[in-house]
Amino acid sequence: MSEIMDIDMPDPTPCPPPKPANAMAALMAGAKAKGKEKAADTEGGAPMVMSEEGLRILDDKEGLPWVEKYRPNTLDDVVSHKDITTTIEKFIDAGRLPHLLLYGPPGTGKTSTVLALARRLYGPPYKKHILELNASDDRGIDVVRDQIKSFAMTKVLFSKGFKLVILDEADMMTQAAQAALRRVIEQHTKNVRFCILCNYVNKITPAIQSRCTRFRFSPLPEKEVARKVDQVVEREKCNLTADGKAALLKLSRGDMRRALNVLQACHAAYDTIDENAIYTCTGTPHPKDIERVVESMMSDEFGTSFSLITALKLEKGLALQDMITGAYELLQTLELPNQSRIYLLDHLGSCEHRLSLGGSEKIQLTALLGAFKVAVELSQKRIK
């Protein structure tokens, strides 16, 4: 009888969870577990209860890159550019939203502002009311005549107001497509509003510029990027040192996307994110290496300097174009006669231009060394 009871009793040890089928399944399982742990964090001894909708949003965003995970959802969340977001808010409240042309460097919040505008207008189902085309899409004259025009001619059922057509990186559109677009903008203003985003406004035809209200997105101030980086570091529990943060802000140059991408890459690769980790992860020459190179080009003889720079490039895996950029920034801090400074800046630009056209790094390095030697001679003549 006891033997039968022993057989019928269930095994008290729990079965281990099934192994994930592949790496992607393992990643998503880890993301869901992490999201549930965050939802069950204790505050004052009591577990914090999160709704199913909150858990779903948390799970959906857990596997995303930090650029998408921390993208602002409302116009108030957009970093800096408060004058632009306030003006757009007034347009929305008055019901008089014009066609918009947003231009400026990458990573300054143009796309985030337009998506936040769409959420503000339409709420959660905003994707039904917008047509978003990027540079990856074919945006020749056929797309303007067919896809954009057919979207602009129709209305959403049981909905009042207008729809949005978002043309991201519109400076990649052909001249013929832009010429066709200006007539579409005029004819279908009653049904749609166009939000045209680009990096270089001079590549947009004047006819389209005159039909839109223009806003320029300048590079983000360093303190605004630092504030957002601090929020991400706190939420993701990154071990970011003070010198690492300074290097990150310096390399981002007002580009929030670049700052978050570099931070995420360094967090995945290093336990402690310091200055060396930032420069190593991005492949950017360290300022000390740049100082060493410039000092060698100015003081050492030609062959010694060429050997030193070549060995440094091989050891650190540096590109001459990045070294030229670093040398340019360093020259701004050095005291040089005007004649030498002008000569050097001219040749730095010429070397970078020839490199961009596919010139040999070895030949351009010798040309750069020669320019530095001539600049030193010019400065000595000026002193005498």
C-alpha cells in the first residue's frame, strides 16, 4: 500500500522551464522576465502593482534599442526646442496646422517631434491617419503621383479633420518628384497636411519651401543631452564615470541619437564606461594621441614622424580622416601665426577632400606632413 502511495505522490521538485529554441527566443524571454521584475519592485515594503497594459508596453519596449525605447511620446517630452513645440501646440489648439518643413542636423528631434504631433492629434491609433515615407523608400515621381496622391485624395471613415503625410529625409527626393509634390500640396490641403523633414534645406526647391512653415532644429545643447543621458543611465543602471560622460557629450556634438547609441554599445561591451571605453568603442582617436601626432609633425623630422604616425595607426586602428578632424579641433586651441594657421587649415581641408574621393591614406599622410613642415617654417619666418 505504501509503495502505491509513493508512486501516486507527485514529485515535489518543480520542472525546469523549457530551453529557448534559439537566441532570439532567449532574448525575448529575458526581456519579459526583466519587465516583470521591474513591475514587482517593492516600494516601502509593498509590491508595486502594474496594469496589464503597462506590462505590455514595458515588454514591447524592453528589446528595443535605447534610441527607440526612450523616444519622446509627447511634445512636452521633446528635449530642447521649446519655442518650436510651443508654436506647434498653438497651431493645434487653434485648429490651423500649416504644412511643416523641419530641417537641421541628424539626431536633433525632428522625427520625434512629428510623431509626437501625430499622437497629440489622433491619439493611440495615429498610424491609421499618417503616411510615413523615409529615404529607404523609392520616392521618385511615380510614388508622388500614385501613393502620396491616392492617400491625399481619400479621407478616413468616421473621422473629421485632416491626415498627415510625413516625408522624412526629403532632401533625397529627385527634382522631378519635388516638382510634382508642390501641386499635390496645393490641391489636397483640405484633406492632408505635409510634414517635410530634411537635413539640408537648400536641397528642397524654393516652391516647396514657400508652401511650408519652416522650423530649424539646431544641435542640442550639451546640458540637455547630459540630462537625458543621466535619465537613461539611472534607468539602465550603467556604470558611467565622470570622464566617460564628458567624452560621450563631446563626441555626440549635439546629436542625441549618437549619444544614446554609443552609450548602449559601451554598456554592452564594458562593465565600467570611462573615457578610454568611449573612444575605443567609437574608434575615435584619443585626444592624447592627437596631441602626440601634432607635436611629432611639428617638431620631429619627416621620416621619424611618418614612422610614428604609421605605427600608431596600425596599433590603435585609426583612420587618417578621424585624425585630421582631431588635428583641426586641436589647432583651434594652439597659438599660431595667422599665415601658418590659414596654410594648415587649407591643406587639412584638401587632404580630407582627397580622402573622401578615394585617395591613398599613405600619400595623403605624406602631404599632410609636408604641410605641417611648411607651416612651421612660415611661423619661424614670421618670428624673425
